[in-house]
Amino acid sequence: MRDLLLLTVHLLLIVGCSGDDDSAPPTVQESLAFYPDEYVIDSAALVGCRAPDESGCLQCCRPRSNGNCTVFDGDIDWSLYPGVDPWYSTIGFRDGACAADCAPCATCSERAEKVLTDFAENPLGCDCATQTIGIDPCFGGGCACYCHSLLGALESCPVSPDLLE
């Protein structure tokens, strides 16, 4: 098996992989309870590279709990896509620890935070606490797609623990 396997993904957002931090972030259900009215993103989720157009962040890495590494890459010519904010469009999985020279990724990318902002209105009136999300929830759109995207963003950008106290 190759040391690095790159997979190009075309998703609404990139859901973060958990790191090796001993403190568990708030759960998605805890975050959902505050969304959107009182929602404040945990400041720890904003530390690191959040988009490939940030200085030194064209590629960034996030350690995984199993000791391996996830590599996020946004190395494409974004000028070809007017009006599209740069995002990490390729994810790679590397066996072993992340390279020392790879910038650390923030858990909450700018793209995931944008989903939280854009989805605040909930025009379909979806109940994401009870929504069933299938294998391909965005085929055809609807509440399954909305909730899949929102819950992924809430996982990547958890609510500030201060709100849970």
C-alpha cells in the first residue's frame, strides 16, 4: 500500500478527524442545542490553518487518534473559480505521524464555519436531532442533505464549552 493515498472529494464541507487531545469536545447534540441563536465556536477549534489561501497553509495536517495523519490540500488555481472561496479539496491519509514541516490544521475550517452561517435560517424547517441520514444524503437535497452538512459543520466547529457550564 502506498504511503500516501490522496482522494479528491467534492463535498459541501470537509469534516474533521479527531486529534489526540485528551479533552473531548462538546458533542454534536450539545452543539445543536445552541445553534443558531446562542452559538459560539470553541476557540480551540479555530487554532491552525483554516483555508489554503492563508499564509503557509496551502497544505496542512491533522493527527488522527490511531497515530496516523490526515493531510488536507488546497493546491489548485482558485482564480479559475470566481466567487468560490478556497477550501481543502483533497484529503490524503498518511500512515504514521504527520510530517514535522506540515502546518497543523484547525478543526474548524473557514468552509465549515461558512456552512454554520449559511444554514442558520433552516428554510426547510428540518429537525436535525431526529433526521435519518442515509448513504448519499445530498442526492436529491432535502432535510437529509441539510442535516448531514450542518451536523458535519457542528462536529468540526463545536460549541464553546463555556456555554455548557
